[in-house]
Amino acid sequence: MARPRSFDESAVLRTARDRFWSTGYAGTKIDDIAAATGLGKGSLYGAFGDKHALFVRVFEDHCATAIEGARRKLDGPDSDALRRLHDYVLADAEAVAADDIHRGCLIAKAAAECAEHDPEIADRARRAFRELNDLLTTCVAAAQRAGDLDGTQDPRRLAGLLLAAMRGIEALGKGGCDRADLRGIAETALAVLPKP
């Protein structure tokens, strides 16, 4: 009979996520995670499998959390959809500006590092970006129905523009762009959305 785990699995996963986020998949060793969590390598392997299995678990959890967070911020009535879009994009720019260690977006970071040789991570990153784009599309369409955005434009393309601007803001923030510039880019991306 297996012994019950004597550690907080969620805390270990958060610590592992932060290590992968800071140093990337290739730059993170299982020894680093063991030291950061206080667990032995055997305990980590026993609980989560090898380094790749642990990364997949962390990445899946992170993607699901990011999607759910976006859903909470973007869902709502048509009447304030445009405000929700503005708040979401500007909050993203503010979060990037507040990231003093310039980690950037874990989803984008993992896709850039791993997608070429890791189909599982590439597929999950694609699905995450598609889900984010779907949520933005729904919110743009709601703003169009409310009459706040031009209803003749393709909401998916407008959502894609916002998603691309947000990913670009994260890349610029990672490169050290200052808060005013990042916010200005976000405001400009929102300003170019076609009004009726």
C-alpha cells in the first residue's frame, strides 16, 4: 500500500512552474526543482514522473488557469463588452510592466523554446492561444452587438489583432520596454478597433 504524500502537491507544482518560467525548460534541472521544493529527486519522480512529465503537468495547469482567468475577465453582458476588452488588454500591459524579472508569458516562452521538438507542448500552446482568441472573439462580437464596435468587421480578426498586440507587448516587456511605452501600445491597439 502506497504511503500518503507528505507534501503539498499544489505548492510543489507552483514552485516547479516558477523555476521553468524563470529559466526555461532546458535551463531547469530536476536538482533545481528538488532544492527549491525541499523534496528529494526520488519523491519528485515518484509523484510526477520525469522532468518532461512534470513540465507537461505544470504547463497544462498554467494554460488552464490562464484561460479561466481570461474567461472571468471577458465574459459578461454585451452592454459593457468594450469596457471588458479595454480592461483586459490594459491589465495585461500593466502586468507585463510590473514584471521586474522580465519572465514574459509562460505559454509563449514554452512555445518558442519547445514547439520545434516537443509536439505535446506545441499542441497545448496552440490550443491555449486558440482558446484565448475564441474568448476575445466572443467579447469583440458582444461589443459589436452592443453597437460599440463596427459590426461589419470580422470579430475573429479583430480578436487576433488584440492577441498579437498582447503577445508583442509581452515580448517588448521582456526586453525591458518601460511602462509608459507598453501602456501606449495597448491603448493604440484598442484605439484602432473600428468604431461604428
